[in-house]
Amino acid sequence: MSNQTTHSARPLLLVTAPFDQARAELLEDVFDVELVEPSLAGTSLATRGIDEQLARATALVCEVDVVDEATLDKAPELRVVVSCRANPVNVDVEACTAREIAVLTTPARNADVTADLAFTLLLMTVRHTGRAERWLRSGAWKSEDVFEPYSTFRGLGLSGRTLGILGGGAIGRRMMQRARAFGMDVVVYDPFLPSDAFGDQARIVELDEVLSTADIVTVHVPLAESTIGLIGDRELRLMRPDAYLVNAGRAAVVEEDALVNALAEGRIAGAGLDVFWTEPVPADHPLLSLDNVTVTPHIGGASDDVVTEHSKIAERGLRAWVAGERPPAIANPAVLEPTTAR
């Protein structure tokens, strides 16, 4: 494995994504592997100054770098691209398909760490820990009333409460597991799942029932035309005034103005948010001025464990492709003709 330009008769795997060193070394039994320093610029690989490597690459692993027509023009030997994303938004899949280049993905690579963050945000929100920490750091805790925080920051216990999960996919299922471990009941809204999908672990119910019965609602539906604005003013009015909303999924699922109004008017008890319609969030955003809102700066997937996981999934997909088998996750399954690295 090398970070330098090499020439070999073996197929070249070019890696521009953050990648686990051990997995890269394992792949050396199939490829020459060259690693390029990852970039978060989100620009075309054609502009990265790696034209010589692109010209020789048979396989490419990327995460933020854009694989567009300009990139493909510089990579005539390319036969497979792995986008280290659940949805290969950084890859022109149509252009790859036209050139018979398979596009593989790494679904659920960050499901566990995102569920961890979402549940952390849930706990912070219902126990008011962010507000309590700010209060403590401000020097507000005085000896004249040593028990003030006990009365001011009284929060919600989870055991026996109901968690409503919007979306029963990879992250939603992990939220269910965490909630059950805390002794919670779980209801799930997912129109694509059968009523018995989770057995006695959770009930599948309609959206309105989740919103009207859950103590805490957490958002994990994928972003699609049907889910943009799924939670608006009508839906928020179905929630109880002592209920909480947590969104560490997709910001656009919840209508932002409607949420601000519901929180400001006390129609719901509070919200925990890791995602926002505009990022970075403007300093004067009304959500930031509300005491019943806990916020984090879109860090759901911010973990080195995600790199380890997407590296493992990428290796599995590449080995399947080399062996002439159908990879576990492929965005353009019609492109299965070039089944061996060459």
C-alpha cells in the first residue's frame, strides 16, 4: 500500500475517503491500494491534482469528493465506485451507469453512532442537562439556595414512558433497542413495514397515533418528497403539551416555523435538535433563544467508528464485485456486466 504513485499490472484501488488502515491492507490481496489525503471540500475529483492516479484506477472509494463527468473523463479504466454514504449523492450515478461503472454504497455505516447521539440528545432534552450545565457554569448556584437546581431542572424519567419513532429503518430500530433497555414502550410510524415487524418490541401505528400518544417523538424517516414537511403545524398540535420532539435525522421533515411557534407557545414541552434547515445555524435564529430547546451542531455521525464501519462495508462490496457476485449494496444494479477487476 502506498501514498505515492506506483505502476503495476494489478488493478489499482484509489481511496480518497477516510479509510481504516487495516482494511486497506487486507484489500492488497486483490488490488494495488493508493491512499489520497481526504478532503472535506466536496469538490470534483477532477480538480484534486490526482489525474495520474485517476487514469490508472480500476476501483475508487470516496466519501465527500464528487465523482462527476469530469472525473470519469479522467478515469477511463474505472469499473467500480464505492461511495461511503447510504445514498451516493456525491456520485453521478447516471453517468457511471452509462459507462458501465458499478456504484456501491455503505448503508447504515453510521446507524449506531447516530442512534447514540439521538438518544443522548433525548436524555439531554428531557432532563434539561444542557440548560443545567449553562446555569452551573454561569455561577448561578448559590449557597443561599443549594437545592435550587433540584427544583428548577426537574426532568422526565424514561421507564414506563412511550417513545414514538418516525421511521423503522436502521437508526429507528437502534433507537427502539435503546428505548427498550430504558424500560420504555415503543410505537413506530413506518408505512412500509407490516404491523408485526417488531413483534412484541414495538407496535406499528399511524402517524397521528404516534404523535398523540408518545411522551417523546424522535425523527428517523428518510428524506423524500413524501417526508418533507411531514411534521407541520397540524401534526405538532396533535402532540401533548408535556411531550418532547427529537430530531437527529433530517431537518426538512419538520417544518421549522411551525416548530418554533409550538415551542414558543408552550404547545409542546421541548425539543432536541441536531439538524437545521440552514446550516450553520444563524446566531440570531429563534430556536437558539428558547430555553426549552437543546441543540447540537449536526454531529450525529461524527465518530471515528463510522470510518471503521464504512471501510468494512466497502471491503465487503469490493470483494463481492471482484468475485463476480452481486454486491450487498449497489445503486445501479443493472450494471453487473464487468464482474471482475481488470
